[in-house]
Amino acid sequence: MLKIDELDIKILQLLQENAKYTIKEISSHLHLTPTPVFERIKKLEAEGIITGYEAQLNRKKLGKNLLVYCQVVLESHHQDKIKTFEKDVLQFSEILECHHIAGNYDYMMKILVDNMDNYQDFIKNKLASLENIGKVQSSFVMSEIKSDNKIPLDSEKSSPNL
């Protein structure tokens, strides 16, 4: 496992802040030359700490007005049924996230659609078409208070790899 130091953490924080920062801009923030910054970023990518770069989009400006958290209980918990369910949900672009969870439900999904009619269509014609669905519970987001995909990185408490 790669050992990361405070400089790596600063680079990661900058990239989470703005993935479009150039090597030169990051170097400037850190008062370093571009070469060591470039090498560190490549090392972080090679080790799988940086897994990709993506743009953050305004969902409402794209007509995606209904955000839903959907909890699912499976009828059967046989390993093959679980694997089939997990493979099947990957085909639905409406599902932004799917997590296998502990508690009263088996899975928690974050679903994004245009409106309630689209969600009803998704439930009736897509999710319900999967075998092994026992129960579905939906919670509709009324307003987003905080939505952030940044992983907190504190150089003082830092990762156990320091």
C-alpha cells in the first residue's frame, strides 16, 4: 500500500477542489516545480488513490428534478440471487449509487429522474422487472442541504498510511 504524506494530501485536496487545475497551477499552490507534482499525481493514479476526474453537473438545469433514495429488500438472500440483482441494477442509468447495507433493508439506491412520472415508470417497468425484489421503500428529496463527493483529508489526523 502506498504511503501518502502531507504533500500528497495537499495535492489530493487541490484536485478535489478543482480537477481542472493544471500541474503548473498545483505546483504554484505548493511552491514546487511541476516535475515532482506530476510524478506524485501519476503515483497516486497508479496506486488507485486517484481513480478518475469528472465534471460536476447541475442536475436541475439538465431537467433531473427528482432525487430519490430507494431502499430494497430482496426475497431471497442466496448468493446467486444477490449477484444477479447486483449485476442487473448496473444496467439502469437512473441509479446513481447502489449500496449493500445492513439493517431492515438490503440495498440503498440513489436514483435521479426528471419527475414523478419518470420515477413511476422506472419502478414499474425497470426495477419491478428484476426478479427477487421483495419490498421497495422510496424517500423523495425535498431539498438538498449538503451534497459533496469530496473525501475529507486532514493532514494532521491523516490516513493510517502516513
